[in-house]
Amino acid sequence: MSIASNIATFRHGVHPEEYKGLTESKPIERMPFASELVLPLGQHIGAPARAIVVKGDRVQRGQMIGEPTGFVSVALHSPVDGTVLGIELSETITGAMVPAIRIQTDPYSPQLLRTELPPVPEALTTPEFIQSIQNAGIVGLGGAAFPAHVKFAIPEGKTCSYLVLNGCECEPFLTSDHRTMVEEADAILDGTMILNSFVKASKVYIGIEANKPDAIQILRDRISADKLPIEVISLQVKYPQGAEKMLITAIEKLEVPSGNLPIDLEFMVSNVSTIGAISHWFRKGMPLIERVVTISGSAINRPANVRIPIGTPMKDVVEFCGGINSRDLSSVRMLLGGPMMGMVQKTLNTPVVKGTSGMLFLEQEHVSSLDQYNCIKCGKCVEACPMFLNPSILGILAKKGLWADMEDHHVLDCFECGSCSFICPSGIPLVQSFRVAKGIIRERNSKK
């Protein structure tokens, strides 16, 4: 798709093949309830929820089954009417074993939402609104799963002048946000107005990549019809256009300084599906118990956009989408998330969690397995890095274990988009080494 050079964007970045044609025109389907759900207590950044149910308890759809254990924590709710089978260790997207609540779905229940509506937003103070969002279990649905109420709680002394909705969805294959904008535009705009009644931004933007013209037009038409103070910005198709700092640069030509957050520049950025979840909570009483996931790739028989109850095992989703078209499962690359930042999976038992935006199944011929060579100092990674770091130097320092030097070269500003690894002709797994280095540096700093 040809994109005009003067369209809003940021400097650097990469242009991976999109592969969105498999699902971008497919309406959202609803996944049937699996016979068993597995709900990890830690599905978000921060402290995991604490289980408030025990084995044998009957639970209802929408009932809170895990309570927050701190400010940077959110509640967990049952997506179904059913019975708690136990609280036991379960494998997560990262491969780690964590406590999870297993629920057996009641096959005879109509599975109606049984929660009460929260108070209308107009009746809430700002602290009550923040508490309500936390109790609804809402997190960022773009993939990071950062507790939404923490972002919405503007620190004392700070101001939000710009509210930016992220509708870029720049990862290849993924179209869940795209379809949500097309099919649930009213919920997104309603959630935007609810949120802005508390954060009180003077300018509200929705940034959408130009390869989603139907979403852009639908939102603009709704905004115009309702005379809402919201502007839709068409953005250049480039990765990682959806990173919040890149989005701010593209829309307002401002750069978030190293070590600062968007709110330091009076910006708040949130994913469009997250904002839609706000409307579902206040208008329907639905906490975050399901989400739209893109199921795609060359190895899945029926690519689709599916609304899936949280906790549904991957194997049930695969069955719903017609199975995998390969007899040898070991030859299929399975990922949760997109191909740039997603996590490779070794089993189909991993459950869908709040941060699961995509589920990809790729045949071996569509997966590049590059031999690794020494850095040739070509500079492609420097040209690609949206944070203007020097991945080549950082990679050399990582190989030598020079963590302090990596911190001096601003490795903590890396948000692991994978652009450097994608573009590297030597096949060096740069972003993986940066991820390890950042973990070591943060652990050392916390001990200090």
C-alpha cells in the first residue's frame, strides 16, 4: 500500500510485511465456553491478585474471584458460571509456573452476566473512578497488560492536556483492534468521553495507521454525528508506530525525554480496546472477562478474529478455528502476541490471558532461522531503532557482560520492539540480550 511521505509518523523504525489480509475483513466471532478455564492470578504488570475462592466454590459469570493486593494490581473475575476445581500451578505465556484458578464450566448454565451495574460515572469522584477501574480488572489490552487505573491516576502536580487513543496495531498479522474499531466504535467513543470527564484533557486524539481506512472513516463519521471533541489522526504504516512515545512524536512532534513518562509532557496514551472496556464496565457491568484475539498464520486452517473468555486454553481456540494444518506440531511455530514482540509457545495448554492480542501459527517455511554471524558494523540497527540507541554497541557490551556500561548507553530506554533484531543481517538476537541485561541492571539497582 502506498503511503504519502508527509503523513504523520516518527523517525526510524522498520517496515515488516503486514500479513493482515488473512483477518482484517473478518467480523469478530464469539468463542464458545471451554469445559475448563485456567486463570493465572498474575495476568498483569505488578502484584498478582489474591484468590478469594477455594476448591468447590460455585462461581458466577462476572464474579470477582481474585482481589487486588496493592495499588499496582487488579481484580480477577470468573468468565463463566461454574465450579472452582482448585488453585494450582499453571504454565503461563512466559513458560513460568504461577498460581492459577481452575474453573469447570457449568454446561447447563445460560452464562448470563450476573454482576450489578457500577455507579454511573457522573456520580463518582476521581478516586472512586480509579477504584472502580481497578475492581473491574481492566488492564492495557495492547499487550503490555499494565493496570489501566494506575495510568489513569494522574500524579499530584501533573496535568493531562492530551489524551491519545492508540489504534495503530502495527504488529504484523494482528487485526483485533482494527475489528474492534470497526464494530464497536460507539463503545470506544463512549469510553473516551467517560475517561476524559475525569482526566480533563483539552485535546483528544485517536491515532490509526493508514492501512485501516474503514476504521478511520467509521470513527470520524460517529464523531461528526455526535459532535464529539475528538480528532482522528491517520498515521504512516510503520513499525513500531503504536509505541506510546512514537505515537506522541507522530501526532504532536514532541519527544519524551530519556527517563520520563508521557504524563511528564502532559500526555496520556491508552489502547482503543482498553477504552472500549471502560464503556462495557460502566454501561453493562461487564468486568474484563473476555477479549478479542486475532487467530492467524499459515498453519491455522481458519484464521479469525475471536472474542474469547479469559482463561481459555489455546487447544480449544485451535479446535474452534479448524485445527492446525500440519501433522507434526513440532514443525509449527506458535506465538502468543505478534511476530515482533510475541512469545513463542511450546504447548497448546497455555491459556488466553488479558494481554493476549494474537495467537499465531506459522509453518516452518515462513519462519526465518538465521545463522548468527559477527557484527559487521553496517549500522542498520542504528537506523532502525526508534529510541535512537546504538544496538550494535549495546550488543557488544551485552556479550561481554558489561552491564554498567550498557546502562550508561541507555539500554533501559529500550522497550524491546525488536526492530534491531528484525533488520540485523548477521542474525544477532539483540533484543533478547537487552532484555536479559535490563533484568540484571534493575535487580542490581533495587539491591542498592
